[in-house]
Amino acid sequence: MEEYSSYFLMKPEEAPAYVQAKLHYFPEGDRLSGKEIGDGNINYVFRVTDEDTGKSIIVKQAGLKTRIEPDLGVSTDRGRIEARILKLQNEYAPGLVPRIYLYDEVMCAMIMEDMTGHTMMRTGLLQHQTYLRFAEDITTFLANCLLRTSDLVMDHKEKKKLVGEFINPDLCGITEDLVLMEPYNDIYGRNHVFAPNRDFIRREVYEDEALRLEAAKLKFEFMNHAQALIHGDLHTGSVFINQEHTYVFDPEFAFYGPMGYDIGNVVMNLLFAWCNGEAVMEDGKEKEDFLDWCMDAMADTVDLFVQKYDAVFDQYVTEPMAKVPGFKSWYLSGILSDTAGYAGTEGLRRVHGMANVKDLTSIEDAEKRARAERIVITFSKDCIMNRTGFICGADYTAAAERAVKAHSC
């Protein structure tokens, strides 16, 4: 395997030979093809397919630079982190993450299960599909993977060992800058602001000192609260889904941080889907059903997480002091406050930060897009500024209704 003794960035046509050299997944002599299928900013994803049988497998390789901003160099060690966390998550939430066959430290590549029969959730939502199992599956994933990697459940020494293993400074640095700082000050001039909302964003975000203070608190909470092993980038582009099943993948941003960061990201991305449907769908029952599902899924994500938090806590908690009466509800209140706060930071960064979200940018009507962005900004500010008051799903739907009303035509 001399050809793989040093790192190089593969081309799609090179992926089949790599799989055969590393795994022997396909019989020798099979007609294999390689195609790049990824649309992310920092990785390259190739599908290798047997042209005769349709059998396929995925190769995911870490690039040396981001596609969105070449000056943002990132460590390829994120591939090791991703492969390791997917294996751990499969222990805590079996079947809800893809299987990892191999991780290659030299090529910074992993070979993994192809999630055939599933669609990237953001793609499906942009086609205004609904997924009735999503809230159930994602909250099973969240409650188990978050609580069971925390000090509530893990041996403290083992947990601290994992904190060290998952130190992820380059990708955490991206979050700290692009999500938790630049959307509030555009300090490096990298924000992407939709021109019709330039004055609105300046007034409502850049010049809102109270908001900036709360964002600063959330940034430092993110940097310093090693609560649980979080996914770190859990949006609808990190989920593959069909009507019966959900996969969570793409956790290269994983590290030990606040649980609410993951939960809040899921909640906010459901509002993005609602905004897209509200802006582009024709009036009628199909639109009504889609918008209702988005709101229900947002509320259910919070409420089902709370239910499963109780169940996982009662079944798995080992820390004696966590069993003191009143502790369980106190601990949950912190998670829920963080959930609202980080839902808000996700909303603002996707409207006018560096990495905008397709749910909003694909709205072709400029007036409708401007309104959708303003709804997200108003909702996000509510979540950040009043985060201790968001304790159940109905609080999110009420906040969404307030934001929509504030920007009624």
C-alpha cells in the first residue's frame, strides 16, 4: 500500500481503488465507479458503487482547507474525532448513526456505511416533505448520547479522559468565531448580509448592546462548559432520513460542550424549514400540513427530549450527588436555557453570518426572503434574551407566532 503511505486529496475516480486496497469490500474484478456526493464546506465525500449490483460504500476524507473560506485552515484530526464519536454514538443510540468500517490516519479518511434509501433531511424539507418519526428518533439520539457521556453517568476519570481525546480546537474555533462572535459585530468583514435587510440587521443585531452581551455569555458557556460529548453541528444537513428511519452523521465538530447547543440547533433548523415553506409554497392544504408539521416537530423535539431526559436520568445516573432531591430538575433547567440560547445563535448566524442556510437563500422573491430573515432574527433574539423562560415546546411555537405577527404583510 505504498501509494497510501502519505496524505493526498483523492479525486472521485481514485476512491474505488482506495476502498479495494483498504477493505476488500467488493470482489476483485467488479466494475466500480466513484462519484463525489458531498456538499459540505470542509470534507470530501465519495460514493463507490458496483455498477453491476448497485452495492455501494462511502469514503469521507478530510481536506486541508475549508471550501467556504480557503484561509480557514483546519486540522485533519477532525476525521479521527468523527470516526471515534460515530462508534461511541452507535453504542448509546444504536442504529441511529452509520456504521464505520475503517479509519485511515494517514489519508485522514474513513470508510463508512452508505445510507442508501435515505435523503439528506434539508433536501427533503426543501421539497416540503414531512417526517413523522423525526422528533422521536432525534430525541432518542440526543437524550442517550448527551446524558450518557456526561458526569451524570460516566465515571469522572473516564469522562475527563474523553474530554482530552475530543479536544477539537480548529473546529471549535470556527464555531466560536462564525457562530458566536462575527454575527454580532462583523469584526472580520466576512458576514453575508442580504441587502434589503442591511439596515434591519445593523439596528437589530450589530447595535443591540444587550443582545451582544447575552451572545458573549453564550460564547463563553460554549468554550468552558465541558458538559457532554456533543455533535457540534447538528442541523438538517447532518441528518439522512426516510419515513421509517433517521441517521445522524457528520460529527467532525464534536467536542465536550453544552448539551443545549445540539438541541437548539435542531430546533432552529425546523424553523428555517417553516420559513421556506411559508414563503414559497402555494396556499392550500399541502402548505398548511407542512407548516403545521414544522411547528409540531419543533415543539415535539423539546418536549420529547424532556421526557427522555427523565427516563435516561432515572435509568443510568451513577453520580450520588445527582440523586439529591431537586437536582434533576435544576440540571434540566440549565439544558433548556442553553437550548433556547443556542437556537438563537444558530438562527442569527444562518441569516447573516458567513455560512447562510439554503432554506432562506433559495427563496427567490426578495421581499419574501427579507421577511423570512426578519422572522428568524426576531425569533432568535427572543430565544437568546428570554432563554430561561423557554421550558417546553409551546414556548417555541408561541415565540414563532410572535415573530411572524411582528412581520405580517
